[in-house]
Amino acid sequence: MQTIEEKLQEHKQSLNVVQAPSDLEGRLRKALEDVPAKKKNINRAMTWVASTAAVLLLIIGTYQYPAFAYYGSKLLDKTDLYSLSFSEVADQGYGQTVNKSKTLDDGTVITINGVIADDNALLMYYTIDRPEGSVFTDSGSFRYQTDKIQGFLTDSYSKGGGGNNSKDETHIERIDKFDPVSPFSRTLTVTFIEWLDNGERASYPISFNFEANKAMNSIIKEEISKSVPVDEGTVHYDSITASPTSTIVKGHYEMDEEGYPRFSGNTKLYVNGTEMKSWRMQSDNTKKGILGFELEFDVLPTDKIKTIELVLEDFPGYQKVEEPISLASPSDQSIKIGNEKVWIRSVTKTDTGYDIVIARKQFTFLETGNLSVQAGDIVVPVSSISSSRPWDLKNGNILWEQTYSFNTMEEPEHLLLDGFDYIKTYDKTISIPIDQKK
């Protein structure tokens, strides 16, 4: 397999080749369909002709989209990308310099220094400077924020960011992250928001030329199409896109019961046997009716990539309880059921019946629909359940306990429980094939 540097050199040779993305037809079709209809047929026809001509000019006359339009001696890791100023990033040959400013009514200057874009995200580096003799207040850094970036086939929302204030509180440097933008956008407009003292907000759009040939495309883009069966459904891993800003794994759930699982579990990414840092996990609702998810990891290493593996370390599981649980000797000792444990801490007589204190791990949840006790010849359902409260074991572990009340004057002998949900260890590995031709 080629190193990233070899990939860059190979793609450099194809820079002058016009290469449209595979989904271009659908995206252009959608853009044309979004053109508002006119009342007169002649206007509709002229609109279609003009739009079609514009598309042809875009493809044939003005736009060249390289397969990988970025060269550099080495890739920065994600920590570098988010901690360096754009001038430091640009010194190493990264991104597109913008240097576009807007002066607000009070003299504050917002400057877009540059952007880095790829298939996973757009990073925008910008500064905010107060006028001479003025400083940011304590909430000054929260006064300004970005909303979204718009352009041709682009409507990308901010996904957060961060930055630092200068010691004299007159200058802020920020890096904000956005959804990926279309490489066919020639002009991008980012909207800045200022929260005014009266509680209202002001909007300041700043437009700049976007040069896709200075952006960065993907290093690896592979379909995975593999799945892992879990107790109550299936976890599907659909694709992986590795770019110079991050590595994104997309997938979806097919669960026995409607809706997302209670917890997302933990998926780890290993490259050449080394675990990659995980940054976030979020739901992905871009496809209607699909319970999608998106995992973000650190950038891939620049040395030769031999193996890429995903490991579903844990995920919600279900443990069926086959036998009644004895209440004869309550204590702080655990009762093992399957691979999980519960604790029957106490059985106490009350004025209305009996209270049973049951402890469990934080993400273990007893199924309470049919929870009951056997008291003599009768089965008594639970009448009330308290809120969870911590039980500190004083050894670094904290369990959670609840009081379950039962209206019976006869001392209960067994707890009848259908089952419980818990975080189950799966440790299932999926190997991702790597196209050796890339």
C-alpha cells in the first residue's frame, strides 16, 4: 500500500484533469429543481436554459476539481489543526488564505484569516479585534458566534469551535468547524451573529472566494457494509472517510424496538494495531427512517497503513432472568446473573408492606413491567419505586440503589424479575479492507 506522501504525489499529476464527484448529477438536478416556477411558459423555459448553461460553464469552462488538491510534506494531527493560528498552518502549506474583514458599527473588526476544507468538515480560522481603547467584557468572547456557511449546493451549519483571548482582552482567535461544503461553490458566505446588550441579535454576512483546488479531499474513502449482531438488534457500519482534519465512520442501527438504543456503546478504531483518539459520537438523521450514527476519530497516521479495524467494545445488552432471586439473606454481597451483578441490600417491613433495596451498576436497569415478589402462595407486584441514589463503595466505585415497595403483610421470599438492560461487553472486530490501488 502507498504512503500518504505517495498518494499526494500521484494525485498532484492529475490536478489538471476535470473530475466531477460521482453524485454530481443528483446534486445538480436538485439545484435545477429548486428554481422557482414562473407563471409564463417562456420564463420557465428561459430559466431552464440559463440554469443549464450555467451548469455547463461551471463544469467545462471554470471548474477543475482535483481528486486530492493538497500537497504537503506531512499531515498535521487534529490537535495541531485546532491549536495553531492560521498563519502557522499556512506556513506549512495548509488551507486557503482568505483575509476578508468586516468592521461593525462599534469599530469591532471580524477577520476571516483562512479555511481548511475536506470531505468531513470545513475549519474556519478567524479573529475578532476590539477598537483601540476598548476591551472585551467578561462575556465578550460569547458575544460573537457563527451561524452557517452558504454557497452553491452548500448550506453548512456550525458544529462548534473554540479559541483564546489575548492577555489585554482586545483580540480573540477562534477556529470554528462546519459541515462540509460543496467543492462546486465558488463563493461562500458565512454569517456571524452578535448578541446585543438589549438581548437582540445582529447578523453580519461575510462573503469570500472559495478555491476548491486549495482545499483537501479524502485520503481514504471506503464502503464498509459490515454489521455486528447485538442482543436487541444489529449495529451496521456503512463507510469510513479519512481526511486531513478527521476520520468519520458512518453507520446505522436496526433495533428490535422502535427508536435509538438507550446508549450508543463504544466503538474503537485501530490503525496498524494502534487505537485512534475518539472525538465524538452523534446521531445522523440525514436519511429518513434510518437510525444513523456518526463517529469521529483523529486523523490517520502518515506512515504506511496496513490494517484498519473497528471494534464494538460494548453496547446495550439484555439479560433474561430465568430463576427467582432469593430474598432470604439480604446483604451487600452481589448476586451474579449471567455476566452482570445485582445487589439485594435489604428487605425491611413497613406499615404498608415490605421495602426491598436493590443496587446495580449505573447503566443497568431492571425491567419493571412485571417486577414482583413471591410471598407465600401469592405474587405481589411492585407498588412504587424510589428515585436512584448513589451507593459509594469507598473503593473508587459507585453503584446506584433504589427502594422497591410491595403491599403485602407476608414476608416476601423471592424476587420475580423478567430481565434487565445493561452495558454488555461484545469486543467484536470488523476489518476494513483497504484498496491497495489507492
